Amino acid sequence: MNRKDILLQNHLPTLMVPQFESLPELQKNRSRLLIADDGLWIEAKTAWGVLIKRIFESPRPLPYGSVEEKTALLSGAIPIRFLERFVAQANESGQEGLETAAWIIWSADEGWQYLELDLLVQNVGSVMFRWPELAPETSLVLDMHSHGRGPAFFSETDNRSDQGTAHFSLVIGNCAKGRALAELDTAIRLCLSGFFFEDSENISLWKSSGKEMTCGIISDP
Ligand SMILES: [Zn+2]
């Protein structure tokens, strides 16, 4: 095989899921496609989580093993105070009709941190920032931006900016000074190698009580 194909395939390999033995362990900070009995899946393993989602369903059973959906935050859920801080920031910018952005990052040593971004462009229809250089053991977990007074949705620009490493992406809309989270418009999705998952049953801000981290990425204090 030529070297360009080897490079491409090594970046995002596809594995046939075995039926009669367990799936080989995925290395940290890697992603792979899995062809399973019911279709094509993507799996990502980061320092903060293990994520397995189906991309598309096969019209007939395939001769491979099965895979189960997973959204497990090994880091634990994000503390709500970080979300509240961004709501205040989004409301303040929204009051002037402007968009804004911030990141929530995590490392095993430092835990959760709120990262203020160096905003290069900030206006009514867009926000652009200098891409932060993170320390090797620190990962982006939640990329947040606001749409000012407009509704929350993922635009074509958002789709381009949400490529790359595994992370969650949150948009807040309908912002104005003093508005509580419940009064704001929100949209959240999981981004895995340019595939986006918005299913509200499995990916939402809040987790249902008592269950393993399968639903919701923010925890109460
Ligand atoms: Zn947007």
C-alpha cells in the first residue's frame, strides 16, 4: 500500500468487530471506525472519556460482532458553576447583540478549568478566537459559544470549527442580561472526527439521576 493511504488509514482506521472475541483495546487519544453487525460506528478514547456512537445503520445484518453505544465521562461531569459563568458571559455580550465563546478543559492533574479565549472577531453574526495551545495532558471537553439574541443552532461555520478531536459543543442563544439558563435557548452535540451527534436522549446538559454517565455532561454542585 502506498504511504499516503497508510497515513490516512492510520489516522482513522476501520476495524471489523469480532464475533467470537472481545474488541482490541483502543489507545488513548485515538479514534477508529468500527464495522459491526448493524452498521458503522465510531469510537474515540480521550483522557476524559470513552465515546462510542453509531454513524449509520446497515440495511441488513453484517457478519461481525455487535457494539454498544457509550458516552462515559471518566473525568466525571462538568461542574455547573462553569456553565453558569458562561451564561453570564453570553448574557453580557448578548445585551450588546454580540456573540462570545469560551472553553471548558480538563486534565487529570488540574481537573476542570474555564478557559477564557482570545477573541479576534466579536460581532452580531460571528465570534472568532485564537486557537489555544493546550498542555499535552490537557484536553478540550466543552467548546461553548453564543449567538447573541439569535436562536441556538449549529451553523455551517460551527460545523467547520467542530472538526478535529473529540469534544462536546454547546451553543447558547436568546441571550440578554440577567437571563437564567432556563430562559435561554441551548443546543448541544458530541463531535467525533467531524461526525456530530445531537440525540437528546443520550447527549444533554443534564444527566438523569442515579444512572451511569450516559446522559448529560453537567453536574449539580
Ligand atoms: Zn454558532
